[in-house]
Amino acid sequence: MKHIFICIAVLLSSDGIIAKVTSLSDSNIYRSAQFVHDWNAKMTDIIMEDGFSPAVIAKHYAYANIAAYTAAQPGFAQMYRPLTGQINLYTNPPFPDTSLMYDWRLCAIAAYRTIVNKVLYRSQYSDSMYKAQVEAIEEEYEEVKNGDDIVSRSIKHGESVAKYTIAWFKDDGHIKNQGRPRYNFPRGKGYWMPTPPEFADPLDPWFKTMRPLVLDSARQFKPLPPVTYDETPNSPFYDQVMQVYITSKNIDAEQKEIAAFWDCNPIKAWHQGHFVFNTRQISPGGHWMSLAKVGCDYKQVNMMEAIEAYTLVGISLFDAFISCWAEKYSSHSIRPVTYINKFIDSTWEPYLQTPPFPEHTSGHSTISAASAEILTRLFGEFSYQDSTEVRFGLPVRSFTNYHAAAWEASVSRIYGGIHFRRGCDEGNRLGKEIGGYIWDKLNLRKPRE
């Protein structure tokens, strides 16, 4: 049985008293980031079952980690600054009682659980994990004076921060968007229209109105416009269509593997005659949250460093989706399959299933580059193996750095037949700019390394 012996100190900073913290003889208790990794992995598992859209999934990752960061940060105030005032309208979350003692692991765990219970449908899938985590920590306090009080107080603090976060994000625009009427997308030459095989309505057309976390507005970063629509052979638009078409006709085994590896379609529809069924995959954001863990493992980070990594990636995913969706539902650009089926080859099918929203810019390109920029600035450049898609029957892929992975994710959309080159290139460029802006704007470390 592990026993904890405690001495107490009150930290001071230029801002005054920060928080009462514990100096433990067993200093390893915050060195492990396993609880943090477990919660982000569990969210990914539940999200795949729930079937949210890619953009909404990013929102869930961001909010859960913002709450966990805020709940645990006072215990690491010598190294980390609060998010208060750094995220739009996140101004006054609960602060722990500076005269009392907390276990910051429990604060974070309770925050994760409370947010998960609020935003995910099958949140009960996390109940057993939560119970096991709390019981393991409770055991450490069995012979500590007032140990039960420390445990209950820590859980209460995490829950109170999460409840504040829930009240804060009630006004983010999501509830209002859920109540909007059916989206009336523009019709005409060059505009997006529903695509096979589902011919579904446009997905998340109002996500562009969501409140950003760090960006000033959804249109703060603007891409070059899509290539001007033109049905004339040898025109620039026709040429980019032919690039997709010819690539698909000559796609090799490596390109197929790349396309499948980065497909990340949360709900993939399969049609066999009149029978239709869906399969679930990890989302684009879920894939990059998995790559955040790769960096954490490489650097052997502690608990707070892991929360920092997931928080930064979650925020970058969310704001990058808002920015990208603002462009998608401004230009309403046509998808390759629509043009090719009408003017080039009526029987052609892309290798990947076309998602139900406009083409320009590529969402995966945007969020991948944003995440890669954050992770590169946080962990530096290093080679790694990505096993995220092994659970879906795909092989491990190797990358020299995060931006190489983001570039491959971008070009995969051309191999898959679902995006044009400019949409991918501009998404990649803007994503990197967004990630850099978020990194520069959020000042979490004291001082930043």
C-alpha cells in the first residue's frame, strides 16, 4: 500500500497568493499522466459510438480539457498561468480555497467526468473508469490525516470548475444553431450540392457562427478563394478537376493506404442494394488528439504537461474548424464528384466517401496543420510511428515530424477524390497560421520554454 506524507506551503507570486499546495514525499503522484490520457482516449471511444460531426467533436475535446486544465492549474501555479482572461469570456472560474489542501489529480478527473456527462450521450461508458481512478487515489489517503476531506474537497473543486465551464459554453452558439431552420444553400453553377451516396443535407452550416476560443472572429484568417468555376476544357478549374480524376484512375496501393489512413469519417455509410448501414471511425480531431499523446510519450510528460498538450490541441481544433467552416459556407464550392459525374464520367466514384459539406477549404488540411503547428512548438521535431488507425485494420505509418503528417493528411484528400489541390493547400497554409496564432496568444507557461 502506498502512503503519502504531507507538508504544506503557500505559494506567492506577483499576483499575490496563488494556492495552497502539497509537497509530497512520494513526488511521483503527479509525474504520471495516465489519468489524463485515459480520459481523452475514453472520450474518443464514446464519441465514436455517439456519432457526432467532426466540428462538434472538436468542441467536446476543447471544453473537457479547458475544464481539467483550469481545475488543476492552481496546484502548478509556479509553472502554469490560468486560462482566465486568455479564452474569450472565460473570466471567473472557481478558485480553490488557499487555506486548504487538494489532490490535483482528483480535481482534473472530476472536471473531465462532469464535462463528459454533460456533452456526450453515452457518458455512462466512463463510469467504471472514473470509479476505479477515484478508488485508487482514495487508497493512497487511507492513513493520511483528514484524507477523506482532501479527496472530497478535490472532487468538489473539479466539479465546480466544470459546472462553471458548462454555464460558460451554454452561450457559445451551439444551442442556438441546433434550433435554426433547415439551411437553404445556394443553387447554381459552381455551387455545392448534395453528393452521393447519401445526398445528405449540408452538415453544420452554422458552425461558422460559434464563438471562437482564441481567434478574434471566424474570418480572422482568410484563404485564397477557390479557383473560378469554369466548364471550359483546359481552363484552370477544369485542370484541377482533371488532376483529381486522373489521380483516382491511376491510384496506387500506397496512395490508397494514405487515403484510408486519413479518412477519419466519423460515420461512414455503406450501400448494398436497398440496404444501408453505418460504420464508425475516429474523427480528424480524434486522430490528432491521439498524436498529442505521441508527443507526451516522447517527452515523458507529467500530468499537467499532458493536460496542457490536450488543451492546446483541443483549442486549435475548435478554432480551426470555425475558421474553415466560415469559408466553406461562404464560397459554397462544388465537390469533385459533382463536376466529374456531370461533365467527365457519369460512373466515376471517389475512393473515399465525400462528406456532406462544401469543398473549399479542406477541413482535415486545416485542422491537421493547426494541430501540427501546436505540437511542433510544444514538443519540437522528432520522428514517430502513428498507430492510431490500427484498430480499424490499417497499418502503422511513420513520419519524420508532425508537419509531414499534416501534409500527408492534406494530400490524402486528393488521393481520395474528395478535394481539389487549392482547397488542400490553402487549408494547410491557414491551419499553420491559426496554430501559430493560438500558440502565440495563449501564454500558459511561466516562462514559456
